[in-house]
Amino acid sequence: ISARERKFQAILPLRGKILNVEKARLDKIFKSEQILNIITALGTSIGDEFDTSKLRYNKVIILTDADSDGNHISCLLLTFFYRYTRQLIENGNIYIAQPPLFKVLKGKTSNYARDETALASLIKDMGSNVVILRFKGLGEMDSHELKETVMDPNERVLKRVSIEDAVEADTMFNVLMGEEVEPRKE
């Protein structure tokens, strides 16, 4: 929270994984504190009362650890947005932040790499005698590191979420978040 720019950034910390809305009954979804907090923070409501004009933020950015658990949390959140606030995706309001996995130090210079490919390229550019730090998650990063990598609009990397093929997207959410295990593994 201390890494944000208070004038135009808000943070809604969510602990752990949210409810999988693909499998849950409506009554269970509306009893989920995390889901209710997201709906309240957005300001748009959902269902018949959904109104994009009441969206409190121009960009809703999903920020999770850069590991498989973080990817699963992103998928859970995207499932919620797709099923209950789909117009936010269609309007280009939903983004996924791309936090770094590595920090590479050489002397007083530091650079960040988002994956192993970027790390290899960075090491090649920086030469020998580098120190490589691997972040296990966002909780390991100092506030200045978070600000430099995921909060600063001039430095961060965001992926805008879009729907190119609604039928394919619907199928993928059913496969990835549905009951059947075998198709999900494939």
C-alpha cells in the first residue's frame, strides 16, 4: 500500500484464493466476503443492477505473485470478471500486472527480469559479476521495488485483458474452472 500513488491508485488486498465462481451456487457467491469486497470496490454492482458508468476506476489491475499460485488466483479473478462484469473486459478496463521474478544487481545498478528468458538476456547484457535475486512473491519486495516494477505507470508492464472469441473464451473458462479434471490437465 505504501508503494501506491494515493492521488490516483487504490489497492484492495485479497488474501489467498477467491471463490471459484464457475462451480459455486449464486447464494455462496454472494456470501463470499472477498467477492463482496470486489463488487463494492468496483462500484458497478453485478447482475441486473450492473452499471459500467458507476465504475470507480479506469483500470482494474490484477496483481498477483509471478508463480503458479498467482496464475491460478488471476484465473479465478478473471472468471469472476468474465462471468459477472464482462462488459469491463469488453470496455478494456481489466489488466494483469506483470511483476518481475528476478532482480539483477551489478555494483549500484539494478535491473528486473520478468521471466527466465528476460533474465538470460539481462545477464548477457550486464556481463559477469552480477548478483541474481529471485522473488518468491510480492510480499518479498520492498515498497520501492513494488513502486518501480508494478505501481509506477511509466515503468510497469500491464497486459490488457480482451475477448477475441467469446465462444472460445466461454469454453476455456468451463474447461479451466469446471468440474472435470482431465480436460483441465490437457
